[in-house]
Amino acid sequence: MSCGEPHETDCREVLAEVYLYLDLECGEERRTLIRHHLEECGPCLQEYGIEQEVKALVARCCGNETAPEKLRERLRLRLTELVVFETTESRELAD
């Protein structure tokens, strides 16, 4: 996904890291870059809002349970694969 506007941080990078951002699992410098990007990029902000809602829904449904670390890592890997696949597929369709 890209809004077509030039940004300091690429839209694809921001969306690939949105869960790390939401979970406070990235460094402060990276959080600042992502936050700045979200403030200026409407399409990414909308996608971030959707991801934030999904995270809140899962939290409500699962209560205070914590997923095992191996499961969390597998989910992160799968989400990254999906973002890369969607990005590659979008590029191929554009060509």
C-alpha cells in the first residue's frame, strides 16, 4: 500500500511494523518515525486504525490471557509474509 505521496518512511514499512508500534515493541526512534508518518498519511492512519481495532477486539475476547511467545513469533512472521506478498502482488499488478 502506498498513498503516492513521498514520505520519510515508506508506507509499506510503516504497515509492516504497525503491530510492533501498537505493542510498544520497537525502539523510540522507530516509534517516532512511524508516529510522524501516521500523522501525515491518511491511508496509513486509516489502516493503523483498523489494526488498532482488531487488537482491541482480541484483547476484549481473550481477557488478560497472554499468548505463548512461540505463537506470537509465528503470528508476527505470518503477518510479515502477508504484507510482503500483498506488496509484491500490488507491484506485479501495477506493471
